[in-house]
Amino acid sequence: MPDGYPQLQVERDVVVVHGEQHHQARLRSWLDSHDGPMPTYRIELLTRLGLYGGPYTATGPDMFEALVRLRRQLEPEGLMIAVQGARRDTFPSGMARDMGEGKQVYVLRPGQPANRDDLVETLADAPLAQLATVDEQRAFFETWRNQSAKSRPNAR
């Protein structure tokens, strides 16, 4: 492909959860191209689990969005992928998405602002007890954001 694309970003084994069962699966991600300044990331999960049986593939303008789209395919089949970007209490900032390509997310603590020490790799292993659906993760983020906004002093 011209311009050196696709560029492999991650290739590793991850845990996929299906009910009480845990299975190893292969996760790969690529930077496929740039359309002007806009990148296209692709993520692929190779697993034999689920009705479809994979590979499951999704694309997005950053790594986190590609992961969200992949998770939306997995969730109806009762599958969850054990990576940091799939935790209930993680979410990327706008800057982490724009400048950091969504490759890192913040671990969010209620009532506390996120800082650099809270950054983790989006596709790094995550504790199984922390996993959530995309909607649960979004709801946690919205609650955290609202609490954080209320705790900031008004600037006038």
C-alpha cells in the first residue's frame, strides 16, 4: 500500500470473557491511512467465541473509537475484551484522542480531576472485574464529568 500503510500498532494476546468463561484471543490494530489530517485506525479480534466466531473488525478515527465500535459488535454476543479501554472507569480526554490518537485513556476517580498519572494504554490488559459495556462506560464518564464540573470553582 502507498505511503507505508497499513502500519501495525499492536499485536498481542488478550482475554475475552464470555459469561464465566475466559479465553485467549489475538488482538491486532493498525493505522490504515490518513485522509488529509484524519487517520483511520483498524482493530481486529481473532476469536472462536460468539455466534459469528470472528474475526471481528472495526475502524475509527482513533484507537479508542475503533475499540468502541469493536465492542459494539461483541456485546450482543455476550463477549467482553479485557483491555483498559473497556473498563467502566476509563475514558480518553479530547486531547488524548486528537493528539494521542486514542492510544491512552484516563482512569477516572469520582470527584477528582484526571491527571497524567491516571493515563493507561487503551489496549493494555485490564482486570476482569472492571469491565463494562460501552453504555455503562459512557454513563460512568458522564457522571464523573458532571461531578468534576460541580467541584470546580466558578471562574469569573
